[in-house]
Amino acid sequence: MLLKEVAFARSGDKGDIVDIGLFAFSKEDYALIKEQVSAKRVKAHFEPFGATRAERYEVPNLLALKFVVHGVLQGGASRSLRADNLGKTFGAMLLKMPLEP
Amino acid sequence: MGSKTVRIGAGLGFYGDSFLPALDVIQNGRIEYLCCEHLAELTLAILKKDQLKNPELGFARDLIPMLKLLWPEAQKRGVRIVSNAGGLNPKAAAMAAKRLAEELGLRVKIALIEGDDLLGSLAEFFPLKHLQTQEPLPEDIKDRLVFANAYLGAAPIAQALKEGADLVLTGRVADCSLFLAPCLHELGWGLDDLERLAQGTLAGHLLECSAQVTGGNHGGDWEGIEGLENIGYPIAEVGDGSVLITKTPASGGRVSFDTVREQLLYEMHDPSSYLTPDLILDITQVRLKEVQKNSVLVTGAKGRPRPDSYKAVMGYQDGFMGQAILGYSWPEALKKAKKASEILTYKIKTLGLPIEEVHTSFLGFNSFFEELADTEAAKELNEVYLRLAVRTQSLKAAQALSRLAVPLALQGPPTASGFIGFERTRELIGLWPTSVDRGAVDRHVCIKSLGGDEGAS
């Protein structure tokens, strides 16, 4: 099972940081992502992009988790060589993470 | 909401956003203010290039066509406009706006706010430390800076509104402060009234990306959202303890729990401590309630006193990007594109071009996901495009890439087609965020006015 089945996401850039909001579809889904989608896993997920650090914030009032992933934009959108220089697809990429049902 | 409220509409959400939804908000949204956000982090780098070519530029040039469309309607309805389109040159933006007002026969008072631009007085703020890493500013970056701007707050904008401005033009201002300013002015909030200020900052944060809260770029049920081709921009009705987010009835898009919570967390980092120049916003107690179709009531935003410093972002020249994009068809599309990439890389090497980094990806296969792309999907691709991007300090080397790529039409693997994007050499700008002493910046901040009953003052 993929994270995509229990949540949606949106991401954006701040300098060399990608900031990802992850939104569970229900309370049960929120409990699941809170348990399984750790900062450590998210950092490992984005290590191919050079992630140096990832922070996680729990936002139960919005059934959401927030991830702040450092070092993944080649120094920032305006110096990046990537097709997605603004980190807009990082949310979608996170949704590929496998979960235990 | 029993107490007094103010209705604010969102204009643009970035340099290049469309004007028509803003016109709809003015005509049909019963708004009193329209706030327009033109400056993403990298926009100042674009404006700097304009200004180097022509000292009368350096502001977001879409301001003038935008005002041309919106101003007559806004003036008729008493809607005042706040915009950060001043960019690196608010004075030139205000002069251009004044010329437009004369052309349109409008009698308007224009205010401009300066003082965010630190490049000329940067030495006053040394030593600077990187906002995240705390490292000192490297000497070689110092010599290549093209802009350095502090994110100012809402207070000077509110002051300009108090002095009667119909249009307030700023340079770099925190996005949400553009929206908080009308709340300060209309609702008479004090700068230390954190509970109320939090509502205005929250409203600003929700509106600053225009259609991103009304169903645009929505990661949830995007297919179920009707009328994306006619999407409405958001409207906030801000009161003492709450914010109502809505849109005009005839416009497309959606305002719902999902679209609002998605924008609420957008680019915010720590939800309990969103740093703005006006206060530190805490949204961890926020409640969202769909009170009617396309109207969400937001309550529970909290505020703590603002930091003693301003965030500032500096940009420095960091070479050039050259890129080549060309496509290959089935069968074995990816194999062909990879071969083309090898040929190009070989040519770059043998010619000794001063290239620092080559970034290869395949559009339609992995240009976004790179190593996370599903390789199974590559087996029977109908077509795929090679995108080869290079980083170099030499503009000539960046441009040379295109000349190397074109001969592949006849010299490389079969079916090379769809030659696009060869000339898109781009100047690269590195970003260096920092924080600067608030008092020292404030000494440079000033409000000037043009037009109306006064001349320039």
C-alpha cells in the first residue's frame, strides 16, 4: 500500500528547503501516517536528492503532517539545474512511500 | 462575526499571474481592498536583470497592464490596492503608475515604501550569518551579490493607507503583511494586539498565493473541482476573532476544508511558529468550518510577539545554465535518448568546455522523480525527451551546448525529433537567506506619496 491511498500532499520551496504538507483523508488515516511517516523515513526517501535533514511537525487539527526537508534544491530554485527547480513535485514523490496497512 | 470586519480580495499570486479573476473580485466580491503579491523568492533576480539594462525598470512590469484593467473599476467602487510590485524600484513603479493614472484620467493618490533594499548599505549589517546554517557570509559571495532585501512588515503600509493612499506600492514585504495592513488600518488594531493581528496574518497567508486556496494546484480531489478554466481568486472577510475565506459565486474553483488546510500549511515550516515581521503565528489551534458552499470560517489563530530581526534574502550570481532538449520515439526510446546523452557528454569533454556540472534527465520518464522514478515504466515508452542541463561560469560555454546538440539530428541514434529549448540559456542566481537587525533597517524605511492633492513628497 502506498501513502497516496491515505493522504494528499502539496510542496513548495524556500531557498534550499522543500516544505511538504501531507493531508490525511480521515482520522484513521491520520493515525496511520503519524505512526509510519517519520522524519527519519522522509529524510531517507529524499536522500537521492541530497537531503541533509528533515523535520516533522504534527498538525492534528488539520489531520496533517508537515515536513521540512533541507538541502534538496541544489542551493535554491534560481540556481537549480532540475526540471522541477521549485520542488513542486516533492509532495507527489512522498506519496510513493510504501505503508503497512 | 458581529464586530466590524474588512473584506480583502487577492490580486495576483506571483509575477505573471492572470488579472481577470482580480477584476471579478473587484466587480463582484464587495471588497474594500485588493492585495497583490508579485514577488516570489527568485523574482527579484529577474527584476535585477531588467534594472541593469534600464535603471527606470526593476519593478514587476505586469503592474501597469494590471492597473490598466483593474484601476477604473477599483476607483469606481472605492477599492484600494496594495501591491509589492515595486520590487527593486518602487519609485519607478509609482512614477509609471502615476503616468497611467493621468492617461486614464483617474485622480489617485499613490504611496510608495522604500527601505527594504539593503544592497547599498549592507556593510551596516555585518557580520551576517546564514539563516539556517549560521555560517558567515563567504567573501566570494559578497562580491557577487545582485540583490539583498529585508522582508518588511505591515506597519508602513497601514500608515500609507491612513494617509489616504489609493495605491500602495512596496518592494520586498512579507507576503502576509500586504494583507494585514488593511486590517490594521480599517479595524484600528494596535501593533501589540497579537490575538487580532494573528487573524489578519492568517488571512494574508491564505490569500497570498491567489488561486492556490480556491482549488488551484490542489493535491486532493482536483478532478472533481468545477470551473478551473474560470477559477476565482479568494476573498477574506477578517474580523476580531475569525477569518471567512470565500470567493465570488459565479467563479469556478472550490473553497473547502481541503483547499484551505492545504494552503494553510503551505511553505510555513513550523506551524506553531510561523515567523513574520509582524508577529509569530501559531496555527496549531486553528479550526476550519465549512459554513456554506465555498465559504470556510477559520478561527483559533494565535500570535506571539514578533522577532527583533527581519528576515532578508540575498541573491548572488552563480554562473549560467545551458540546456538541450530533444526527443526520441519508440522502439527503445529511452535507450536512444541515453545514447544521445553520452554523445553530448563526450563532446563537452573533448572540446574542453568549462562545464562544472551536467544534469541529465528524461522528460516523460524521470525529469521530476529522478532516482525515485519507476523504472518499469521505461520499458515501452512511446517517446521520451532527453534534457541535458549544464552549469558553467561561462555564458559562451552555456550557449555552445545548443550547437553541439543540433547535429544529433543526423549523427546520433534514429528518430531524433521535437527539437525544443536549445536557446534557453539562463543566468543562475544563488540565494543566501539571513536575518538583519530590525532597528537598523527601520532607519531606512520611508513612505513617499505621489499624485492626489500633493506632488512628490
